[in-house]
Amino acid sequence: MNHTSSLPALRRFRHIGILEGISYLILLFIAMPLKYLAQIPEPVKYVGWVHGVLFVLFCLALLQVWVLRKWSFLKVVGAFVASLLPFGTFILDKRLRKEEQTL
């Protein structure tokens, strides 16, 4: 498969990663403090649900990019680990932008 045909998948992966990262930060730094410090549990329920959906989409998009771009297993593991770390998807996005520009 031509690498330029994988551009839309890479771009979609980047966008999902940014949204997933934002939802993770909202969950960690807004929703969870509201639950544990202000006894308001509802934000964790709803933000957690949105974050969970975005995380699944991130994993599916990662799988698609892995296949289309023929990434190494180590690169895929690195991208997955980035999704587990606060601000990780933003660092990943910077690297993916460079890859996208070479297409």
C-alpha cells in the first residue's frame, strides 16, 4: 500500500489522540478532584465514559495506523504507553506531525 494513502488514517489517529489526551486530563485534574475533594461523583461518571470511548477509538486507530504505516512493534507500544501518561498524547502528536509532513 502506498504511504500517502495512509495519510488520512494517520491524521485521524492524531486527532483522536488529542481528544483522548484532553479527556484524560479533564478526568484526572477536574472530575476526580470533584469526586474525592467535593464529593461530586457525577463528572467522573460522564467524563470517564467519554474518555473510555475515546481510548477505545485511539486503540482502534492505532491498530489501523500500525497496519497501514507498517510501524514497528516498539513504535506501537510507545504510542500505546503515551496514551496512559498525562500529556503523553500531546508529545506523541508532535512526533506524528513530523511523520505526517514527510508524506
